[in-house]
Amino acid sequence: MKRVVSNEEVCIGCRLCEVWCKVQHSKSKDIIKAFKKETPMARVHVEERGAQSFAVQCRHCEEPDCVYSCITGAMSIDEETGQVMHDPEKCVGCWTCIMVCHRGAILRDERLRRIASKCDLCPGLDIPACVAHCPNEALCLVEEKSE
Amino acid sequence: MNRYKYLIIGNSAGGIGAVEAIRKVDNEGTIAVLSDESYHTYSRPLISYFLADEIAYDKMFYRRSDFYEKRKVEAILGKKAVKIDFDDKAIVLEDGSQVGFESLLLSTGGEPFVPKIAGMETYDYSTFTTLNDALKLRDKLDNGSIKSAVILGGGLIGLKAAEGLFARGINITVVELANRILSPVLDETAAGLIQKVIEQKGIKVLPNHTIAEIVGENGKVNGVLLDKGERIDCDTVIVAIGVRPRIELVKDTPIKINRGIVVDKNMRTTVPNIYACGDCAEVYDFILDNYRLTPLWPTAHVGGRIAGFNMAGVEKEYVWGTGMNSVDFFGFPVISAGFINPPEGQEMEILIKDDPEKMIYKKFLIKDNRIVGMIFVNEVDRAGVILGLMRDKTDITPFKNEIMLEDFGQIYIPENLRRESAALEARV
């Protein structure tokens, strides 16, 4: 199972992960166009308290409470990769996933209709955008063997 | 007679949770899912969205169309179980045929509670818990035969029905016996905010009332009389007071029933190899440290999952659930879990953030430095971090002053108290 982990010792709170997450999940995938013409939304957010900071995103838990609690089946586990997937077309924005995610990693996307938003590990990329653009290697992609 | 290693009665959250758990650890044991409904597993909480046309029919389904096939599950749908034969270890169906089992899961769910109201024998009323209920109401909406509705019950089901009907242009009055809507789920202040949101849309809400009689003419409903005499005109009545366990199958059997089917933390009933979960069972509540009816989708699924593991020989305990609800009314979100007010005779510390102007309300109930209840209105982000602290019974002394902050999250929790994935995975 792949997941992005954050090393808070070296996170400098620059929020470039949020910026590049937005770009990667924009239509144009171009930083200028994305920020000027689209209303992109990051699927990672940086928590900050004084000098301390770290990025929080979906951990793709092996036993994911969001999947078990989802009332529609929008949240699911990909059988091949073990990733926690979210199908926006099935989501109705009831926020049950937000109620049960102990990491606080699921965000509300209310741009078009109300749907949950979370890390999808950047489909199509070998290294997710946040990891690739983290200047201090605070974000790492790790692969853990499932049981 | 076919005999299955695992027989599951009920094709909703609990039953599906059990199938998924069983197949995680046993790819070969035969599984059958039995339901008196003929539909592929669907999401009951979506029926209000379906009514409102917010969700298409094909998105109502809880799992993909190849779900049973892929997991080698025999789906026996549209057949009603009428009896458990304990000697033969079999379920007798309505048509007299039998389905045998080695282990059995009762995830029979709940049924709407309908009180006796004068006029009910003559005049039509609806309930609102199944896809069939929603399809019937949709028909009436589509052929224009209803323009106004009275909904009895201002709980989650009643108010979601109201929201769905509102989207179809129906004039709605909600009649609620308690002093506020959503009384099991929200305290007075939070319920007041939701009532305001609903009333601003033009839906009438009448707490402290009930329906005394359904009235009409020539067999057709044209109104209701309230307990205090007032008349409300309407074309249809929806009874949405609540659900009660569907336990006719286990009445007068060796399976012990209290208000629902009695189970232990392994979801075992009092009869060996028979398990129960979901709305029909009294399941463990980690806040009360006791068993009670918890008719909620997530707790049904996780309870079913734990039952499935145990049925397959992988021992796990269900300690995951408490009363927990997340719901959105007209884009206005509310989440609550655990206690919403201190129970009689118990002292609790209560922290409140009340900002009526922004319509934001948060409340935490704390006992012995542990959070035992939470309400979030309109500012619900990261509510799960609090629920996680409640479940872990974390001593919040080091960060008690911060839990009310808008950006409260993992970073405010000392590293040694944060729940990392390893601990999480050990839990369910």
C-alpha cells in the first residue's frame, strides 16, 4: 500500500504541497492558468501551530473508517492497489467521512456541488505532485506491505 | 436444500459489511445473502436524494453491479425468511423452501414505527425508509397528485424526506412531538439553528405537536387535525417517527431479545453460530460502555464487518460505535456523537462556542478529562479528530484549551497521543 507520509521535523510550512496539489488537480495542469482561470482545490492541507507544521492528507488506511461509514459507497478500497478511492459522482456531501476520519484528512469541496475531497495519490504520476515538489523532502511516498 | 457456510439475512449496510469481511479472510466458504427486497444492495439514506432528483436511480446502489458475482455470493433476493429451524440449522422461506447454514447473521434491519392514528384505515399514508417508499412517492410527485405534505416526525428521516419533497416544490409541514427537531441527535441550540435553516426555506416546523387524525373526503386525504385541534391541509401524510428493530423472525426463539437482539462484543447472539448486527440488534456503545439500539448506517456496516470476521474464525471485538450522525440540510452541515447533554445525575464539563450570527455552534462534553460528546454545526471540518479522541479515551488535559479552535487538528495533539495508522489498523 502506497501512502504519503510527512516528516514534521523538516516541514517548513511553505505550503508548496498545497500549491502543486492544486495544479495537478486542475484542468490545465499549468500553475498560472490554474490559479488565474480555475478555482483549484488542494487535497492536502498544512496544519500549522507556531513554528511547528506538517501536511495532512489521506493515509489510505488499511482499515479505512471512511469507507466503512460512507452511506453511498462513494468511498471504496481499490482491490488491486489497496488505495482508498473516492467517486465524486456517488458522493452527496453528507460528511460522514469527515465525522470518522481520525486524521482530519478529508476536505469539503463545495465549488460545484458538495462532495468530499481527499488525496488520490495523483493517478498517472509515479511520484505524487506534493512529494515531487516538497523542497525539503518532508513528504515521502512510502510503500508498506499489507498483511 | 442448499447449505451455506455463511448465511446472511439482510442485504444492506450490515450484510454487505459482513460479506466484505468474510471474503477478506475466507475466499472459499460459501456465502448466501437473503433479502425480501428484490433490489441489488442499495443505499437507504440516499432515498431523499433520489426523491429530489439529486441522485439518479443507477447511483442509488451501494456496491457495483458485479458485487455478488465477484465475491461468489449467492444473492437470494425477493424472498422472505419466516422461520429459523434451529435443529436443522436452516431458514424457512415464505414459499416453504429452506436455506441451510453453518453460521447465520441476522442483519434484518429496522422497520418504520407507525403509531395508531385515527383515519389511518381510510386514508393513505406513507413511510420513508425503503427504495419502494421513495418510488411510490416519486410516482405521486410525477403524476402531480400531491402538492402538499404533512410529515410526522422531525428526526433525521422526517427532515430528509422534507428536504427531498421541498426540492420537488411541495408545501411541507413537519409535526414533531418533542420540544425540538432532531432531539436525540442535537441539543436545543443546535436544533434551533437547523430549524431556522429549514424554516427559511419555507418549510413549517411545529414542535410540541402530534397528529390526532388524518381527514379527507371520498377516500382521499385532504388534511390532518393536530392534537391541539388545529387543522393543516395536505394531500399526503408521511409517518417518519423512527424505526424499530425488525425481529419477528427471532420472537419466541432461544435467541434472546431485549429491545433488539442481544449480542456481545463479537456480535454473537445467545445462540451459538448465530450473529446479529445493525438496526435489529443492541450493540456495544463505547461512550455508554453498554449495549443499545444504534440504528445508523456506519455502525451497521462496521458491526456487520466485525460479525463477518468472527463468523470466519478471526476473532474481533466491536468497540467502534456510539450514537454518531453527520447530516446536511440545505447545505448546512451538522455532526454529533456521544452525549449531546449530560445525562441526569452526571456532572460534566461543557465547552461551548456559540456564534448565532455566523450560525456556528460547537459543543464538547467532557468527563474526567475525556471527551464524551460533541456537536458541530456549520464548522464541521476535522470533527473526526475529536471522535477519534473520544474512542481512544484520550486524556485531553494537554490541549483542552485548543479543542474549540477552528483549525484544531492533529498538530494540537502531542505526538505520543496521536493515532497513527498502525494503531488504527489494530483497532477494527
